[in-house]
Amino acid sequence: MLKKLWLTFAQAVAVALALVFVMATLKPQWLPARLSGSTSGQTPAPAQAASGRDAVAGASILSYADAATRATPAVVNIYTTKDSRLPPDHPYLNDPMFRRFFGDPQRSQPTSSLGSGVVVSREGTVLTNHHVIEGADGIEVLFSDGRRARASLVGSDPESDLAVLKVELPDLAAIELGDPEQARIGDVVLAIGNPFGVGQTVTMGIISALGRTQLGINTFENFIQTDAAINPGNSGGALVDTHGRLLGINTAIYSRTGGSLGIGFAIPTSTARNVMDQILKNGSVVRGYIGVEPQDVTPELAQAFKLPRKDGAIIAGIMRGGPADKAGVKTGDILVEVEGKAIPNTATMLNVIAQLAPGASSRFTFVRDGKEIELPITVGKRPKPGARQAE
């Protein structure tokens, strides 16, 4: 009797399990929520449990349309023209064969180039790169709303590759300036400009590195590196955060073909603002200068010359009669601090000295013969590019 009851129970359990399996496969909605889940005890995926409204809200996080909408009206296209006429004393002017094949060399033959810029004030102040407007005879700005206007050059700074333009138009949209000091590697950024002249374009990427120096692009470097696609024509355009705030001015790319390889560089807004303020106030940028030829202290150099430390900037040359020479600096001294700020390399040295006010006396700490010495140096005014022989 007991054996018969056990057999009946086993058959009933088998039939019940078979029914559950069939229903779970063909009609899972007929089963209670606990049974319709996976047999491993996992809870339903959030996307399955979410309502339609929650799913839409989650999807909107993947869009940066709001940031682009805030920033794009302030990003402009810049067109420059150059007059290609020969100078009056050029020998080709009196060459009849040249005139026969190429016409009158004195005839104006304008050439044009393309770049981008960013409106940073409603009064018409536009930031762009120096190399975008270098040598231009005429500058024209095209706004996102279709308006065009001639722009005047307020001033430019070749050593940071920045230029400031002025446009006289009403109701201009100005971009909000962000704080690059708060930026982190991995933050999402948008690059806005006019690549290859196709029209205003927005590309997206992340911040790949901060404080990039010694790239040989500018004299003063402190770049934000990004993998957002930046191509020819993007120069002078905006690098913005996910709130549409300006983090930097797109300046250069690393490329072997002329196209984007995912390594782009932007000048931080903090640097751009400092340069812009000086240009608007003085018409040019004034930087400190002590008249030395620096060289990085590398581990190899430290070992070869038995130097006491492996960081700092070694003084390889001194300009005769310059501020450093007058203060008693000697060739072979290693600069390690300026006004209490550590100097690990020549790039830091240039940036720190450049920020010193010309005419002021500043404390410089050197290592000489294995001992630290402090020398007060009256900082001079940095000469224009091409006019100096030392830093």
C-alpha cells in the first residue's frame, strides 16, 4: 500500500514539473513572478521591470544634445584671406617670360583658409588660434545662425597660439567658461568646430590626459589631451564638458595622414582666459624672463656629470647682461625652486617664470656644488619671439 502511494506521489510531482516547464517556455506570463524568473534565483533585469517612462529617462543619459545646444551657437567659422601679390622689389616683376606665362604678378590673387573660433562675450570677443589668422589680410566670421561679419584682430600670442578677435554684431550668444582644474581623466567632452569645411560638427570623446607638455607645439604648453575627433578646420574651436561649458580651445592633432587618429590637444580655458585678458588690456601678453638657456636634468645626464639630483632645470647658458647674469647665476647651476614652487623640468620653469611680473624681485633656489643657494633675481620682460636668444 505504501509503495503504491509513493509511486502515485512521484508521478504527480513529475507531471507538475513537466507542466511548469512547458508553461515557462511557452507562456511565462501565466506563472507567478517568482516562478517566471530564472532558476538561479536572479531578479528580473532592471530594463524589464522598469516602466516606459523610466526607460526613456535612462536612455536620455546617453544623449549630450543639451550640452551641444548650449555651446554650438557660440562656436563660429573663421575665414581668412591673404593677398599673394609679389613685393615691389621681386626680380620676377621685370621678367617678360614670367609675365607671358603667369600674367601680371602685381595682380591681387587672394587665397583663403578656414578655422574655428569661440564667442566668449556678448560684446563680440572671439577666441581662436594664432595660426588660424596668422598673416591674414582679411578675417570674416560666420555664425551658426547664418550671419556673417568682418572681424578685427585685437591681438595674438604666437607662444601660446592664441588670438583675440572683435566682431561688431548685436545679440551674440556667448559660451559659458568652465573650470579645467576640475576636469578629470575619463570625463566626457565634446569638440565643436568646422572640420574640412563641411560645416559645424560635434564629436564626442573623453579626456585622455591632462597637463601635456614638451610636445614641441607651442613655447608654453599645458594641453588637455582628448580622443574626440579633431581634424583640420577644428583649430580654434571649442572643447566643452557635458554641461556645454568651455574647457579648452582645440589647437592641434597628432596625425601622420592629416586626419584624426584619436589624439587631439586643447589649450585649457584657464590659460586662454589669462592670455585674452592681457591682450584686451595691453594689446599683447607680458611675461617674465631671466635670460638663461635651460636643459632638463635627465637620469642619464645626472649620472654622467654626477649631479646631486635627477630633477630640475640645469642652466646650460646665460645671456650676458641679462637678469640671471646680473644676479650671479652660473652655468651648471640647477634651478629647483621659484618663489617656493618646485621646478621638476624646463617646461614648468618656463611657465612659472612667465607668470612673474617684470620688474619684481623673486626668489630663485639653485643647487651649486651640491648645496642649495637662494638668489634674488629682478625679473625682466620677455622679448618677442625671434628677438631672444635665451629664456
